[in-house]
Amino acid sequence: MKLKAPVHTPDHADSYYAATKNWQTDYPQLLDHATYDVCIVGGGFTGVATALELAEQGYGVAVLEARKVGWGASGRNGGQLIRGIGEAPEQFVNQIGQEGVAAIHQMGVEAVEIVRERVRQFDIQCDLKMGYMDAAIKPRQLADITDNYVALKQRNYPHRLLLLHEQGVQEYVNSKRYIGGMVDMGSGHLHPLNLCLGEARVAQQLGVQFFEQSPVVNIIKRNRPQVITDKGSITCEFVVLAGNAYLGNLEPKIGKKVLPAGSYMIATEKLEDHLWQSLMPNDCAVCDTSIALDYFRLSADKRLLFGGLCNYSGRDPRSIVSSLRPKMIKVFPQLASTAIEFQWGGMIGIGANRMPQIGRLETNIYYAQAYSGHGVNASHMAGRVVAEAICQQSRRIDTFARIRHMTFPGGLYLRSPLLALGMLWHRLKEAV
Ligand SMILES: Cc1cc2nc3c(=O)[nH]c(=O)nc-3n(C[C@H](O)[C@H](O)[C@H](O)COP(=O)(O)OP(=O)(O)OC[C@H]3O[C@@H](n4cnc5c(N)ncnc54)[C@H](O)[C@@H]3O)c2cc1C
């Protein structure tokens, strides 16, 4: 196998996405003191989506990004835009009631619509394509997928769903690994870095001021909070914390509730037409439903982008390619001699109960984080509910704020190994 040297980009992590981004951002560093209505910490989907929603309502917004817009998980992920928010909102019925459960289901559909509508309205070039499949490896998983299919139908899910058994699955994914699955035409896939950069450009045109290379080091909490970077500061009416898995210890109260876990991806060389058409003729995105899941899809230029390996231990694998390639070949032995041209990883913000953490830290400090690997859609919904709360247009944020989130035991240093042990237990149970 011949691995090309990754394309060097000094700003975004070396990846297929960085090598194919539509443009290079060049936002200034914050070098003095300024005043805005709202200051957002973090320039990923959460920060950019919140900024865009607020700018549409006429707010003066600044986004402070430690590195580059889209530098974090938003510019590195699998690009799978999948319906739903969190795992089974029903489990929180005692905290949010049936109304809250229904609201979260509804927002799980709205979240995808926000992205689709934004891409359409502003003509954002990000290769958006609809079509996604949950794939089952084991009968138990197919039973869960079938239950989910029935539940979605009962809730009048507004898009086409197709429940498949082995024969049908192979029309979508030509792999012997799967015994069934569900195709959802209301979910899909896209180039996440180009979506993030495109949304930032729209937000900028609406008046949002982005600052890059401007890490926030402190927030002075008071009537009008002051957000301090290493070289400047912003005084504002509201702060939104959108640093997710990369926020670190800036706000320990929420930092302790999110665990940064590594997820990794590889991209093959461009596949010949006959090859990709035989592997995934419908060009849909795929996730299996294991705890340590594989996720994959074709890029617009027809490479296979294959991801997996959620790493709770806090340590990156020694070689991403050597860890992921065997998994890819297990799905598609047809790719045994295909070259891998890109490899990269990023941090997912995991919450203990897998439900996004969206709420208020103080009356004028909001946060949204911990989408647990399912954040392309959910971060956009979070942006909308936080903006609605700031504009006092709705109280949808209260549904999320009522959900209790556990602090990970073990403090900053022991929580990753402890969770790694816990996850190992779940994987063993699944294997048995
Ligand atoms: C490899 C991988 C694959 C994934 N695949 C999928 C997928 O296919 N589908 C899906 O739905 N989800 C997926 N996810 C998850 C998804 O990418 C995230 O949930 C989502 O991008 C989170 O967006 P965010 O804006 O909250 O965080 P991020 O995109 O991580 O952005 C946070 C930003 O905040 C900045 N920041 C942090 N602290 C500070 C500070 N003190 N000052 C200034 N800036 C700061 C960081 O530099 C960073 O740019 C994946 C994640 C990874 C890593």
C-alpha cells in the first residue's frame, strides 16, 4: 500500500476536507477591546450556526475561534447528516414529560431541515446529497432497526424510509457484512468543512465579525460579561460557549460533563466508476449500529471515506491507517489493493447520557456541547434554540436544560481511562 504524504495545511488539520476546501479563511486576530451584543466562543458548527441565527435577528455578534473556523470536529467529521437528536429521548420522560420527548423528536427532523434549507437558500457548495442507511451486522441490531422504523412511521416521519433484508441491503452496500438495514431519504451526507466555511461566509455577510487565532483564556462574569483572549477582550450582553470537546477547562462546570474522545477517518484514492458503482450504487452514507461503529460514504470525487475507532482512552492510535484499513477491508474486500491517500482524526464531545447538553450557565451565559458523535445536525438545532432563547423568541432551550447530565468521575486525568474501561465492558457484552 502506498500512502501519499498528507497535504500540509498549516491551519486546518491535514485531511481530505482541508485538501478540498473551497476557500481559505483569513479572519483577523482580536488585538484590542471591542463591544458586541453577543460573543461566541468557538467557530465550529455550534458557534457559526448560533452566530448566523442571531445575525438574522439583527444582533451584533463576534465569534472568537482559537485557531481557524471549522478547525475542530466540524471540519473533520464523517459528513453524515443524520436525523434525530440524542439517543432515545423517551428515557428522559420523567424529566421533560411526553411533550418534551415529542419536542426533541420534532427537532431531530428540523435539525436536518435547517442544514438543507441553509445550503439551498445561500447556495453553499458542500456536496450535500440525501440518502443514508443504518446497517445491521447482527440479528439483534436488525431487530432494533426494525423497531426504530416502526416508531418513525408512527411519528409520521416525513421522508421515505425503506426497511431492507440481506438481499435488499446489497443493492445499497455491496458487502456481505450486513444482514439488513434501513434507508432514510431524509438524512444524507456532505463536505462538512465546506459547509462550515460557507455558513461562516454567509454569517459574515450578515454582519458577524469572526476572529481567528484568538483563544479565550478567561470570562469575567458580571452584568455585561467580559471575554478575554490572549491579546484582547470583548464586552457583551451575552456569551455563548461553543468550544465543545476542545473547550478544556475554560468553564469547568460544563467541561467536566463532556469527555473528548478521538474518532478517526481514512480516504482512499479516487475509485474507478465501475468500482464505486459496484460498491455503493446509490451513493448513500452508511453507519452500522455497533457500539464501536464503522461509518462510511463516498466523497463527491468518489473516494471511500471510512471512519470509526471511537477512542475513549484519550490516546491516538499509533497509525490511523493500520487501525482503520482492516476494518474497511472487512466491509469491502474489493478494496484490498486500493491506496489510502488521507488519514486524520478529531475529538468528539461525549456526554454520559448521549443527549446534547444545551442550557444556561448564568442568565447571560449559554452553552451547547456533547452531541456524542451525532452533531452535524444537532449543532445546527442547538444554534437555533440558543439564539431563540437570547432573542426571547421561544423557550425550546428549557426542554434541553431540564435534562440532568452526569459529571464524569475521575477528574480531568482519570475520566478517560475510566470511561474506556466502561466502554470495553459494553463492547464485551455486545460481542457475547
Ligand atoms: C472524526 C469525526 C467524525 C464525526 N462524524 C460525524 C458524522 O458523520 N455525523 C455527525 O453528525 N457527527 C459527526 N461527528 C461529530 C461532529 O463533528 C460534532 O458533533 C460537531 O462538529 C460539533 O461541532 P461544535 O461546533 O460543537 O464543535 P467543534 O467543531 O469541535 O468546534 C469547537 C471549536 O471551538 C474552538 N475553541 C475551543 N475552546 C476555545 C477557546 N477557549 N477559545 C476560542 N475557541 C475555542 C475550537 O478551536 C473549535 O474550532 C464526528 C466527529 C469527529 C471528530
